Amino acid sequence: MTKHKTGTREEWLGARLALLEAEKRLMRQSDELARQRRELPWVRIDKEYLLETEEGSASPFAACNPGAPATGRSIRKRG
């Protein structure tokens, strides 16, 4: 079993404020990383991907675009 240190309210508050600063730093780093990820260049996807769903095969594009055709068969390139 872990033995926790017992301290005063002032010790707890000091440690908690230090931890809060570390948490804020981590959040800022995470936000910056997310911003950099969003700025990555897009790449054209020429390969067709289909997902198996309860309704049959579906394109990931169709899942993200409700107005688009829902099945892989209806969105396949022709020709």
C-alpha cells in the first residue's frame, strides 16, 4: 500500500500551485502540438478505402459527409 506524506495546508497549497503550473505548461504544449498537426500539408488520396459497416461497405468520405453517397459502390470511380 502506498504511504502518503501528511503535511500542512500551506505545504499542500504550495505543492498544488506548482503542479498547476506544470499542468498549464503541458496544456500549452499540447495546444501547440495540435496546431502544428492541423498545419500539416494535405495529401491527395487516390486509393479507395472502404469500411465494413452494418449497412454494408462505406467510404470514410461518406461517413464525414452525410449528403454524399453512403455506399462504396455508389462512389467508386467510373472508367
